[in-house]
Amino acid sequence: MKERTKLFTLIGLYLMAYFIPWSHPVVRQSGLEAFMMLQEYAREHVLTCLVPAFFIAGAIAVFVSQASVLKYFGARAGKILSYSVASVSGTILAVCSCTVLPLFAGIYTRGAGIGPATAFLYSGPAINVLAITLTAKILGWQLGLARAVGAVLFAVITGLLMALIFRKDDAARTAGQIYVPDEEDKGRTLFQDGIYLLTMVLILVFAAFAKPAPGSTGLWPAIFAAKWYITGILLIALVWMVIAWFKQEERLSWIESTWGFMKQIFPLLFGGVIVAGFLLGRPGHPALIPEQYIQTLVGGNSLWSNLFASVAGAFMYFATLTEVPILQGLIGSGMGKGPALALLLAGPALSLPNMLVIGGVMGAKKTFVFCSIIIVLSTFAGMIYGAIAG
């Protein structure tokens, strides 16, 4: 299968090279915009935003046990605890809409209730710590915050609605328990792990701290002036913690996990940036797709524009983080703030391949209801956010 994919990729590249009219002024401008956008990401977002976020994701993957999360979805777990864990599990698992499927299938077939299971299914890709960070950095903290809050609420609401609608079917299923192996003693306290993760989060916050607007006074300009001194102190503290609190094999596992995320995501992200730049351009710099088309479909904050963004996002497949450069181009071409949030809430959690697999696990009826709930919630969330954000 991998060799076939490589063959089709090479054929596709050949056809693009042969048929695309590269000499046309619009196509040439679009090609320039693709690499200008890539340069913008490399200069402004990679070192100060993505690299710290990758190290945080690597640490979470190694030092926060996925098994300890999944055990709360069994039949004996309390509802408040189950939905609380399910709604924030994406920050721990950092997976895309397809990667979450084996985990969902495992917990659902082993006896997890449909409510917590579908809350987890939505939350896994929707609350990816890398995606939330990049959204806030590139598209603005308001949209990043709205995405994070909306995703947590959606996970809970979706799970509760699924549990209510299919309560009879759920009661008829055999309630099993998920096997969780005993965890080894790490030799550290929960407080130490918390301080370690908090230090990395603070490094990310200060390294990515944006320059205040000209003429600003007060705390923000002072923090910006001291950001690299604060970041340096935090880095020294982090190095000390890693040496003093962690074993050699743990440090190696952390680096390997971080490198694994980088290998998986960087090529996809850079490819997504180039495609988004070529098709949509940067804000204020038009590319291949005329801006009036974008404004007609997803401009403003109407019911239609939000619904279109939700449905389009639900059927499209977004590799991890690629939704951010695509949205950056769309917003620059006239996409409204409401539809942007609607796409962010529906897109990463759903895709056509994702729907087909979910249907095989819990049936077509449940899958249709699950997807419809997310599309409707995303549409109304976009309308509310668009009205508030103006």
C-alpha cells in the first residue's frame, strides 16, 4: 500500500508539472505566495511556538499515561468523572480524527457507555494542545480561546445527547470494564510532574509573547521587553528539573516522543502551508482562488455561511495543524469570524474517512446522529461567536 501511495504521488506531481500553466501571471503570483507564507511560518511561528509545543506534547505522551485516562470510561465510573475526563482527553492524547478511531473502538467495544465514548471521540482531535496553541498564535487568542472552550463544551454536550437519544440501546449492551495495567512507580510526586509541565507551558507563553501595539503602556510592554530574560530563567529551571528529577531512559523517551511528533507533523504542516498559500494567499495578498468566491460562501455571519463552513469542515480531512494555515488564507480572503470558528470546531474532529470507520463501530444511525449534532452545534457556535466578535 505504501508503494502504491508513492507511485500515485509521483504521478500526481508529474501531472501538476506538465499541465499547470506556470507562466500565467496569476499562477506565478500564487506560487510566490505559497513560499512567502512558508517563510512567514518559519520565521514567526516555528521556533517560538511550535518547538516548545512539541516538547510539551512529547512530555504529555510519555509522562501522562493514556491508560489512566481510558480507565474512567468504564461502566462503573461516575458520570461527572467520565465526562470530565472525556472532554479534556484531547490535551493528553494529541491525535487527529483518524488516529483517535482505534482508541474509540477499543473503549466502546470493551463496554464504555456511548456518552463518554463519543465525548472522547470528539475531544481527542478537537482539543489537541498543538492545534490550540497554533490557532491562538496565528489566528488570535480570541479564536484560540473560543476553540478550546467550544471543544470542551461540545464534547460534553455531544456525549450527553448521544447517551440520552440512545439510552435504551446503551442499557442493552454488556457493561464491561477496560483493562488497565498497573503503573510503575516513577519516583516523582504529582507536584513535581505538574511543575515540570507548567514550566514548559510558561516557556511557550513567554517565547511566543506578541509585540504590543505601538503606543501601548502598562504591563504588556514591560513583559515583552523582559520576555527573553524570563524565558532564559525558565529554561535554566527546566534543565535543572530534567537532570535532577528524571532518569536517563525517561529523558530519552521524552526526546524520542517529541521527535516522533515533529516527524509526523512538520511535513504535513509545511505541505498544508504551501497548498494554502498557493490557493488562498496571505491576508491582503490574493492568490489562485478569487476573494469574492470566499466572501460569497463563508463571508459574514449568516446561518448559511456558518452551516456551509460546518458541513465542509465535517467532510474534509485535516491532517494535524493543517487547518490553521488553511483558515489563515480563508480569513485573509474574506471568511467571517463565525464561520472560521464553525470550521475549526467541526473540521478536525470529523472527516469522511472518520465517518466511515465510526459507522462500522457503532452503526450508521448513531454515526449520523453524532455527526449531525457536531454540525448543528458548530453552526450555532459560529453564529454566536461571529455576533460577539463582530
